[in-house]
Amino acid sequence: MRPRKIALLAAAVVAVCAGIVFGILSRSGDRPEIAGFVYPEPKTISPFKLTEHNGSSFDLDALKGKWSFVYFGYTYCPDVCPTTLAELSRAQELLEEAGLDAGNQYFFVSVDAQRDTPQRLAEYVAFFDRKFVGATGADEALTKFTQEVGVLYSFPEGRKGKSYAVDHSSTVALFDPNARLAAVFTSPHKAEEIVEGFRKILRRRT
């Protein structure tokens, strides 16, 4: 096994364990139980700057004013990314039917800017949902943002061309209208569980 893959696996194990502990602790307080975990206090994220597929800036300002669901992956992902985006699209439909989607936005952040051009991102997200917006950026900016959110990813050594896989965690991050990280939904993702978790978080805020 490659050293970087071993490091990613080790970090993932630590993250999972931390999430389990976090989940156990959250049940002892007034935090709602969801398919993932809710931060006791929304987490402030440091400034970052990526670019949306339409050329607009994807930064803290882009997250303000609305609830934002953000999923991380890459367009060449053969399985977990399309599966999760399909579930997130279904969650969007269910929230819309329930009258809970008017102020929401949905982002797909690609960690593979080398292959995921703006045009490819635009075509990819449109396949899943009209509301989805793709975004990516320089490796340094991506690393800074993903680390704060708790997303892990790793490229194979000596990657060339377009035939390589990216190891990455499958996380749907939920940001509140103040651009703070409010919760994280962990895999396997199910639309109904995302919707129910979001309902609980909204009830907690009222």
C-alpha cells in the first residue's frame, strides 16, 4: 500500500473515531441526532477562495445568507460521488416539497482541479440537479478549506494524464447562513436521513 494511502487511511480512522466520540457526546446534550454529527456551536471557517464553474468566487461570502450543503469529490469518481450527488438531489426535491428549500444552496467541490475544468464541472453538476454549483481551485486553497471541514483526500504518486483515482472521504458539510460549519453528514448518505437531520437542526434553531 502506498505511504500516502496509508496516511490517508490512518487519518480517516482517527476522523471516524473522533466522529463516533463526538456523536456519543452529542447525545448527552441538546444536540439533535443526525446521520453524522452536529457541532455544539457552529464552527467558524477561515477565509478561503475557490472558483465556481460559472466564474464566480466561491468563498465565505458565497455561503452567507443561506443554508449550504457542500459535497467534496471529483467528476471522474466512479461510484461514491455520483451516488451521493443523486441522494443529495433527491434530498433537495424532498426539502422543496416540504417547503424547506427556498433558502438553500448546494455545492460540489472538486478536489481534482487538474482534470475538473469549469466546463466539465458545469456539465457534471447539471446532470444531477439544476441547483447544484460546481467549484474548485488551486491545491493550496483546496487543502486549507478541506482540512478545516474535516475532508481528506489523496492523489496517487506520479499522477499523469487522466487515468488516476483520488482517495477521498465522502462528506456532506452543512453551513449555516452565517457561513459557519453547523453539521456534517457521513456516509452512507440517504436522502431521507439528510432531510430529517436538516429538519432537526432547523427546529433546534427556532
